[in-house]
Amino acid sequence: MPIVLDHISYTYQPDTPFAAPALHDVSLTIKSGQFVGIIGHTGSGKSTLIQHCNGLLFASEGSATVDGMPILPKSKDLKEIRRKVGLVFQYPEHQLFEETVAQDVAFGPKSLGLTAAETESRVRWAMNMVDMDYDKFHDASPFGLSGGEKRRAAIAGVLAMQPKYLILDEPFAGLDPNGREEIIGQLLRLNEKGLAIVLVSHSMDEIARLAKRLVVIHEGAIVYDDTVKQVFGKAAELAAMGLDVPEVMKLMMLLKEKGLAVGQDTLTIEEGQEEILKVLTNNTTRHT
């Protein structure tokens, strides 16, 4: 069963002079194994939306469920909901606090009341899932890791809870290119193993590489929910909302304007290379 947000609305500081509506009649379903991207201009409601998926926020109107369990302040299922839906905030390494990586990753499983043996098994499994060798890193200080390693250690801490859904808010922020590639590779492998992933990002290039479905939120409402190619095909509409399209798509649009018969729904560098090579090959064949 999926995560279901059904006609959700949310207002910060309701019934006060500072009331700020953030979501308006939002409905969204996230199914097992999906890889969903969420984009929107700063302040559009993205972070508010994802916090409704595991009970960090509760809807002012509408309802939310995870695998049929209601997300309500006093729900007996709230602990299980938060185990099922792992949420990784922007700069998650700022949440690292234990003396060693293994202790940090073990924090969640310990809170579930698992035995020492069960906890260690979870820690080993989670570190392996993010390609952090247990023998090399378990006694390392999390504060001495590289940026990409810190990010992976933080993700391992969430994975140690063995969630069914993993939601990440700007996981590439502040990372160098190597760190970005590390995280991209991990997310792809985790999704291939069946973990549903929801990725909130301002990086259209990373969204294009990773997501299969794309949700656009604007002024607290979902305006598009479709395949990545279908949504990015609405470049003019996205631009009106202050959003961009992947760099490769912009290049293809420019080449099209210059008279080169390339497709404009190309999203990744690999697709762009293939498209340009195909057009150049066809042109060469016609002139021989």
C-alpha cells in the first residue's frame, strides 16, 4: 500500500495574525518502488509537503495515510509510520552527533529496542547499502569524513531503520562533483533494490537523471504530476513559475533553433550525445 495525501491543506500559525497558508488541496500518492522527483520555487511548499508524509506535520484539512495507517497526532501507528518513511533533510550531516560512525548509524535501531546483536546487524547492513566499509569506518569520527561520506553516513542512519520509503530534501546541496556522483549512485542502487525514493531538488539535471515521475508544486498546489519528459516538455510554463529545465534540454532547444533536427525531449548528457550523433550521421549519409 502507498503513501496517500488526500486533499491536504496546511497553514502555519493558524488563527493568529501571522497565519501563513502553505498547502492548498494537495493530493499525492507515492507507491512502493517508485522514484519521484519534486520541484518548485523556493517557498512553494515542497518541504511542508514532504513533512506530511511521516507525521512531522499534520494536515489542517484533508487526510494522510501510510500503508493504510492514518497520520494523526495521537495515532498509535505514528512510530511505525516514521520507521517506514525515512526523511533525510538538507545537510543531514549536521545531524551527526555521536563519537563514531557506527554509533551514529545505530541510534535509530537502538530507539526501536533492538538487541545489541540486532542493532549491529542493522548497522552493518545500512553501511554496506551506502558503500561504507564497516571495518574501515565503524570507529571513525563522523566529523572527520569527507562531505560525501558524511552525507552517506547520515543516509545510513535512516536506512538502519529499514524504511519502505526514503524522502530526501536537497541531498546534493553543498557537495562537490565527486560527492554528488557518490550520492547519485547510491540512490539509483537503493531504488533498484525496491526502495521507494522521493527526491526534492533544485537541480534539474539530477532530477532528470534519477526520477521517473516528476511533481511540480507552485504556491502550495500541485500543478503537474507526470513523467519527467512530459513535465520538462513544458519549458515555457515552468519558466513562468521560476523553474528551469535540464542543461542538455536547453542545448537541444538551442540547436533546434539553429536548424539542427534534434529532438527536444533529451534530458541527460548520454541521451544528448546519442541524439547529436544520430543527426550528424544522418546528415553525412544524405551527403554521400
